[in-house]
Amino acid sequence: MTSAFPVKWRANPRAHAVRLSETVSAMFPPGISRQVRSFHRQLPGYKISPLKGLPTLAAMLGLGGIWVKDESQRLALRSFKILGGSYAIYQVVKSMLGVEQEIPFAELTSDDVRRKLGDITFAAATDGNHGRGVAWAASAMHFRSVIYVHKFTSQARIDSIASCGAEVRIVDGTYDDAVLQANADAQANGWQVISDTSWEGYEDIPRWVMQGYSTMLSETQEQLAGQGIVKPTHLFVQAGVGALAASVIGFYHQLFGENDPLSVVVEPDKAACLYRSVEIGDGQPHSFAGDLDTIMAGLACGDPSPVAWKVLWDCADVFLSCPDYVAAKGMRVYGVPLSGDPFIVSGESGAVTLGALMFIMERPELAELREKLQLDRTSQILLVNSEGNTDPNHFRRIVWDGADPVPHEYRGAK
Ligand SMILES: Cc1ncc(COP(=O)(O)O)c(C=O)c1O
């Protein structure tokens, strides 16, 4: 389904025809999220990130509850991404040591392990957050890292990657070009690539990255249980290459099978590769051409991760493509909450799902989608605030100066 309205959506014809996805079962084998969490628990500074309810906003929009897993302070890196990169590095180190069982973090950082492994350099391409996570985790385990960013990456993001101990290299191109360059240099120098996106023959590490994100989800399930909620009814997840969305949607599919929550994958309209893939509808991932020039830096990816795509093709219900002002609106609503709701710091990529939810609930042009998703006063929506203020200049430009305003004709409820 498409319309002339700038927020566009497509239903996935395949979703819910799959009762239990084999791809998901392979990604989340029994016990994996407990194993992942027991690794993260040992990282210096680990604590459970908050799950924040927005009851006043939910009531205003005609919903039962809005729950925000707030990753804006995760391990002081201001993004969930650290969970994936750190777990993938841990798995790589384990396989280099030829060890199957879990290794305590203290042992991992010991001189003995260092001696056995020698010098390892980890390389990653990033639009900011993944690279910072890899740099932080590599340096916590006393390894070197080289991080590749694209030419549109802001100085603030580059500086914060470098401050985690990495050498940062700037590639004259997009995120997808940075991925290619990181691979070429790694091959030439014998480095180990830690990528959140996959390609043929390179699937284990991206799968470990996706498994790594499950810590956020097992925490969420405990926090929801504390509120008397067995599961969310709806998942709204933002996507770049799709690894986060596949992890969130796959995790719930593995837990609840055909009774899993209804899910919406949200992308910028200038980098909507997953939306395009479902639009083409042949079951294959497709690229999105262009310079991917969106304010949602973390979502500016033109090529889906094939491993993530397989999960989304099996399980995601709806794909949404949004203009930048949807994210900007989400940031402002998080930052200036209704009375009784908590204040949340959310960056462009973090806030787009709240903006999208508001458009769906408020705009008559999206009534058909609202009905299809059965969004009403019984709905309990889970959102992930996937980043905090990761780019302070852009953050102030939007939240203080009102950049990227919602066009007059699309403001609020009609
Ligand atoms: C803040 C933030 N949110 C969401 C995403 C999307 O993750 P993925 O590329 O796995 O779809 C990213 C990716 O870098 C990100 O940085």
C-alpha cells in the first residue's frame, strides 16, 4: 500500500504466514540471550538500561501504553550498539583461542590471553555508533582498532570514536563505501573485520552482533513483567542495515512464535533499502541508490544486511519510510514530555519511531495503517531509543533551533 502522503508504508505479504522462522531459530538458539547477558554483565560499567513509560502521551494518542527502552546512556556510549560489537569481539577472541566454553571477562583481558593471541587489530565501518562500540570494546580488551567513517560523518562523531582509542579513517563516499574500504584494508593487513552488516561468506560475526543486542531485550522482558505486561503488542524498530530490527523482531518471534507482537520497521525515506526490498517483493534484499543524505545518521545505509533481511522477510509486518521531519518531531516530543511523562534525550535515529507512531495515530492519511495494525487503547507499544545525544551540534539545531520542522499541512491531528 502506498499513497502520496510523505510517510509511506508497505505491508509484508509474507509475515505471519511463517509460524516459526528457521532463520530466527538459528539466530537465537536456546539459552543464547542468557549467555550474551552474562558476558555483558561483566563489562565495566554495565547496568540495566531503563524502560520508561509515557502514560500521558499514550492516553492522548488513544493507546494503552508506550514503553521506551532507553539506550541513551548504555555503558556511557549513548547507544545500544556497544552490545553487539563487544559480544562479537568476545566470540572472535574465543574462536581464536579455540575455546567453546564461556571465558570470564577478567581472564579475557589478562596478559596470558594477550600473549596467546598476540597483536590483533579490529576494523569496522560505521556511521558513528557501531564504530564507537567496537573501538571501546577493543580497547577494553587491550586490542587495537581502526574505524572507517564516510565523508558526511560529523566531526563530533569522529572525535568520540577517536576518544575510545581507535584510529579513524575517513572514506570519500557513503557508509556502504566505508564498508568496502574497511574490508579491503583488513584483507591487505590481516585485520579482523567486525561488521554489523553481512555478505555472502561473512555471516557469523553479524549474527553475533545481532545476538549481542538481545541483552537489551531480555532486560526489557523483565522490566515489562514488573509492570504486569507479558509482552508488547507492537514493536516499532528503526533500521539502517536492519540488524537491530531483525534482533528485536526475531527475539520476540522466537519467544512467542505466531503470537508474536505486530512489528513495524521504520527507515528514512532517503535510505529506505528494506522498504524498497519489500516493495519489490521477490524475497531478496535490494539496494537503495543515492547519497543517503538524511539527518538520521545511524540509519543512512543503502544496502540491507542479507542475514537481517531474511529475518525481517519472515517476520516483520509493516515497513515504513519517513521524511527527516518525522525524526525531528520525535526528538522534540521526547525532550518536552507531557505532564507526568519522563524526559528522554533522543538523537535523530533514536527518535524516529516515536515520530512515526505519532503520525500513524494522528493523521487521517494513515487511518488504514492504524486499523491494519489494530492500534487502540489495548495496545502496549515497545520503542527503542537507540541513541541519546550522539551529535550535540545537530541535536541543538533540531531541538533548540527547530530545524526540520513538520510542514504546516501535516502538523498534529487534523
Ligand atoms: C542509533 C542507531 N539506531 C539504529 C541503528 C540501526 O541499526 P541497523 O543498522 O542494525 O539497522 C543504528 C545503526 O548504526 C544506530 O546507530
